[in-house]
Amino acid sequence: MDWNAIIHPWFMANDQQPTLAMVGKEADQLGLECYVVGGWVRDLILHRPSTDIDVVVVGSGISLAEAMAKRLGRKAHLSVFKTYGTAQVKRGDLELEFVGARKESYQHDSRNPIVENGTLEEDLSRRDFTINALALCLNKNRYGELVDLFDGIGDLDRCIIRTPLDPDITFSDDPLRMMRAVRFATQLGFNLHPETFDAIARNKERIHIITRERIADELNKIMLSRRPSEGWILLDKTGLLPLIFPELSALKGVEVKEGRGHKDVFYHTLQVLDNVAELQRANGQQPTANSCLWLRWAALLHDIGKPKSKAWDPQAGWTFRNHNYIGAKMIPKIFAKMKLPLNEKMEYVRKMVDLHMRPINLIEDTVTDSAVRRLLFEAGDDIDDLMLLCDADITSRNEDKKARFHRNYQLVRQKMVELEERDRIRNFQPPVKGDEIMEILHLEPCSTVGELKAAIKDAILDGVIPNEYEPAKAYLMQLAKEKGLI
């Protein structure tokens, strides 16, 4: 098959082709051979959008970057990294990376290579996977000509992730490539080549030299894939999972006692994760949105406390009492260890894990106004995300049971809307503030003030008084009399 004839029209029709033609003209004037390489070429063939433009120059990449910055004018920003022989040109949304063709060698205790000037073939051979070792020439006499030294086109056609050279050397030299292999397989819906898979399994311990920040970056990209479960399953099967995330690996397996077993929490968790991703797409949420990512992390971690809470009850069978509370307490340590953000994103995930059992308890019990008010109050603006997570958590194989749960959730949602419209409970603060309580009752700051404020809040949530100032003040005076404060 003449892939040049197929790809060339796609290349010429691409929105970024004029910019690449400009790069080629500047390279010709400097007498340099240059190519657009890697992910941009791969995504062109896969008809995926790509903003990463990497240009390899047989010679000085910095010289070509300087020429392009001058060509683009005053609004272009040039950054030069002489130590690495690379440069970057930015103008608006346009970002070009330039590097001289190079070859690399590695020391066993580091993934940072020793770099030397090299040929195009040496540069392409050092790349992680064949599908990222494709190049299109930008020089006028060969403009748009495909260079495919390792059958990357064939691997794209076969949906295979494979290394250009010996995978054991590739992964031992830079163990982060093991994570990237799993990530690309997940993002693209590809399979790991058997030799690639086996080499990851053999070299998995090398992952310990990779920083947690780089691992977290790859995990986040896996999480934002269409079916993130595929990435976690590959991490498990290659043996990487217990090394990078032992708490998740601990969810695996089914224990049977007296003929009664529980569901495999690991695979249930992954089903919930995929369900969340599917529901987000159905709601029109973009996977690049922060809220999209962190709700998926909440889905992955919602049952993380089950191994610590698992117990056998002769009457009830296997139980996981308070696993939501135990799991919520684990979240800060997990985020810190994995170098995930220790800010409001972590607090959001912790809250989702803590509250994820509340809606299902509501539909199993009588749905009281008080219980719904308290859920609205505690979930605040995250109530819709919480309900989406709980919908995703229904993974029973009994279709009648699933349908009943979904119907009951709709009843809870309807009651939430009614109570919120009437009582304005979401994120409310008691109408009578602490300072006013001290002024009215002539109190100094003390625990009594907090108790009175909490009692007013509880009275509103329980429906004893409406969420309004005058009834709240009257209730305060009643409490004060009962306590002998006035």
C-alpha cells in the first residue's frame, strides 16, 4: 500500500500545514534537513486533533527555531535550552518544539539520557514506540514525504503498541515508557504487543526510579481516557499496579466463607469508573475539565476502605461497615504519596468518598425531608456529582434491581429539587451568626456559642423551623431560656 499517496492529501489539508511549510522554507534557506515527527504525525493518520508540533532537525534545532521566531515577528516568544539542544517557539496558540537529531545512552540509576548528535535514523530509533517514530519531511524537494523505518504505519493499522528496538532495553533505559505504553494503549484503544507486554512485566521493578509526579501525570491521562478501566487492568496484568498503587491492588480477589463470597471490589470499582466516564459523556462534560478528572478519581477510590473494613458476620455474611468513612480518611495520605494535589481537589474527592453511601441509604430507607436536607447541606454544590457517582455505583447484574434503584434515585432527586426550592439548604449558614448570639446573650467566645449555632442549624435541617432569620432568632431565645442563659 502506498501510504505516501494516502497521507499526503491529509497532510496538505491540515490546518497547521501552512505553518509547517514555513518551517520547511526556513530550513531550506539554512541548508538544514527537517521533519515533523512523533505524535503530530501519528494523530494526523488517526484523524485526531493535535497541537503538539515537534520538529527534528538534522543539524541545529536551535538555529531553525531562531529563524522561525524571527519569521513569525514580535509576537513570537523564543525559549532556548542550550544544555539539551532544544528550543521552543510560541505565538498565541501555536507552539513549536525544535530539537537536533540525536542519539542517547543511559546509566542504570537514571532515566535522564546522555545525548549526542545523531542521524535521523538514530533519532527515530530512540523513540518510545513505533507509532511515535513516524516523520514527515518538511523540505521543499521532499515535502510531506513519510519516513517510517519501524513499520509504525503497520502498527497503527494493527492497533499495536510496540517499541522500535529491544523492549527490554527501551524500558530499562527509561522506565516511564512502561507507563506511557499503558497510557497510549488506553487512550487509543490499542493492544500491547506480546513482546512489549512481557518486557514490562520483566522490568516492572525499574518503575521505582521514576518520580511520583511523572507517574501521576500518566495516571491522570489514563483516567481521562474513554474507558479508563482498560489502563488499570493493564497496570494490574503487567505487575505495575502493586508497585505504584498498592491500596488499589488490595481490592482484588474474592474471599469465600461457608459458601458465601463477596464481589471482586477491584473489578466493581473499575466498572463504576467506566460508568462515571460514560455518564459524563452523556451529560456533555469534556474530559479535559478538572471536575471530570476528580470525579473519576472519586469513583476509583470510593471503595478504597473496604479491605480495612471487611468482616464476616454469620448472619449477614461479608460486611464492609463504615468503609466510606475509613476510605475518606485514607484519601489525604494516598494523594500525598502519589503526588496528587493536596488542595480543594483532594477535599472534593474525600467528600465524595465519605458521602457516596448516603443516597443509597436514603432509597433503602423511608426518604424523609430531614435526611434529604442533611445530604443537600453536606454535599453543597457537589450534590449533582455525588448523585452521578451513586448512579454509576449501581453495577448489579440483576436488571430488575438496577432499574428499581435508578427509579428510586429519581425520587430522591425530585425531593432534593423540591426542598432546595423551598428551603434553600444547599451551602446555607444559620441565619443567626455567632457574633450576634454573643451580642444578644452577652456571652464571651465559648463552646456554648457553637452549641447554640449548631442547634439552630439542626432545627432547620430537621424542619423544626424554616431557614429564615426571625424564626431562627425566636428559636435561639427559646434555647437560651431552657439553658438558663436569660
